[in-house]
Amino acid sequence: MKRRDLLQSGVGAAALALAPAAAFAEVVYAPAPKGWRTFALTTRIEPQAGATRVWIPLPTFAGSDWQKPGNVSWSGNAKLAERDRDPRYGAEMLRVEWPADQQSPFIEVTTEVQTQDRSLAPGKGNAPPLGDAERKLNLAATDLLATDGIVQETAEEIVTGHKDDLAKARAIYEWVVDNTFRNAKTLGCGLGDITSMIKSGNLNGKCADLNALYVGLARSVGVPARDVYGIRVAPSQFGFKALGAGSENVTKAQHCRAEVWLTGSGWTPVDPADVRKVVLEEPPGNLAMADAKVMAARKALFGAWEGNWVAFNDAHDLKLPSSKEAAIPFLMYPQAENRDGFLDSLDPDKFKYRITAREASS
């Protein structure tokens, strides 16, 4: 399918006057949680293949109305274990090192975090203005997230006729929902190489691809947006089996969400990738776009998300401190390094790590 054909198929949907994402109420099959929930996220790593360095993302991203970081503690036999912070984005991690002759190296880190459901009326409210430095950061290109060339050309066609940021943000959201699909064969959460996606016409992948596409398109037409990298920690209580963790073992439950900055509502949640996840994975699977669950998710996920997920950071092109390797696109999985380079962070059985999430009883 050619890019212009893709654009034409999305423009009509972009004009749909969907109501603000007030809630998931139309598909609630279980009582919705109220207020703040407290989770303990524990990562245990016993690195293999002679790894002597490990970096563990910490869920210390702060959102005053949806996430509050808590205590961080760890134990193990490392010669060094300390919290480190990326200077540009503020992404926090536990940096761990062992001597080369360490027998049975291990580290276990536990972080407490509070989270709750978000539901905003996009473009409404009294959020303070976005600072100049933060605006610049969230309009900038990254190694994989271009904001010029074919990305900008595509975005400009999508937002034709839309004057304000809210209209542009919604038009891009509808276009991404209509023109992408979730690819179950994509490794991990994908990479987010949006230029390659658009050039090839293969607008598929997982959350780090589809939501990066949204972010890049928004940034390219002057609308601040960002990816937020995190992990699902509990089942969905809003009727979406596909949008929750299946058990306390969340080793493979990483998920990237997105936010767009809108005057009034400030950082506003958007998650077109999860709409496509509902289409592909919500039982019985391969749902039609007109299915009630898909329509409800589509409506809700422009302005809301469920508090069964915690955020690590919003960092791109992250150079891990003390690493001899090049920068990584994002930090959502534990990373380990031996003398030959990085271990495969998408293979926790060989890398040997396990992540569990437990909710504190109320």
C-alpha cells in the first residue's frame, strides 16, 4: 500500500468527533479500582555469559496525578550497586558491577510505587504552561524518531485543515489507529524506527513502534509529545484481558505508552498501540474495528489510561553510564554487558532475570 493511500484511508477517521475519553465505563465487567494503588516491583538478576555490569530501570518517573515513586532497596553480592541518573531525561537506573571472577553473581532490587487511573478531557483544564526547555526536548528528533523528511510530510498531510494542537493530536491518533497493526512476530516491544516504517509502508510492530510513530508525527508538526516506557503490573479491571499483566510474573509485560502536551490538560495520555493490541489479542482475537470493545478502547485511550502500569522513564538514545557500548534506543528492559558487549535483554531465560509485581493489600 502506498503512503498516499494510507493517508487517504486515515483522514476520514481523523474527522470523527469522538467524545473525550471520560472512562472505560462502557466495557466495565468488574469493579473499577478507586484511588491510589501500591505495587512492589522486584527484579532479580543472576547474569550469565560472564556479564560484569547490569543496568536495571527503576520506576521513579513522577506524575503528580497518576504515579508516585517510593522506596528503592536492593541486596546481592555486587562490588558496586548504586542509583544513577541520565542527565538529559532524568531516567533512573540501578547500576551494578561484579568482579570478573565473582561466583554466582546476583542482584535483587525492589521498588515501591503508587499509581492510579488517569482520565482527562483533552485540551481542558488549568495545567501550567510547558517550560521552554521541556518543550524543546519533546519536539526534538532522536536517532530513530525523525521529525523531518517523510515523517514531517506525512504528518502535514494528516493534519491538513486542523489548526490547533488538540485537533492535530486527535487527527494523528485516529490515523495511527486506522493505518497501523500490531505484529505478534515483532521482538519485544519493537524499536521505533519510524522513518523506515513510513518509507516501507509496513506500519506494523508493537508499542515502541506504533506509539513512537504517533510521537514522531506529532513532534514534526510542532506538537510536543513523548514516549513513556514502563511495565504492566496487574490485570485490567476494565474488561480488557489484553491490556493487563496475566500474573505476578511480569518479566515480559513491558509496555510503552505516549503522552501529548495540550494547552489546558497538559501532558495527556494517548495509546494508539493498545487500541491495535485490543484488535489483535482481545478474546476471541482479530476483532473488527467496529467491535464494541475496540470502539470503547479507541474512545478511551485518547485521554485516559488504566493504573495497572508503572512508568520507568521517557528517555531516548540513552548512553548507559560506564558502558563501553553505543547508546540504546530506550531503557525498558534490564541491560547487561560482558567483555563482548550487551547480552540479549529480550531473552530473560538466557540473560537470567525475573521481574515480579505484587499489589499491597488495602
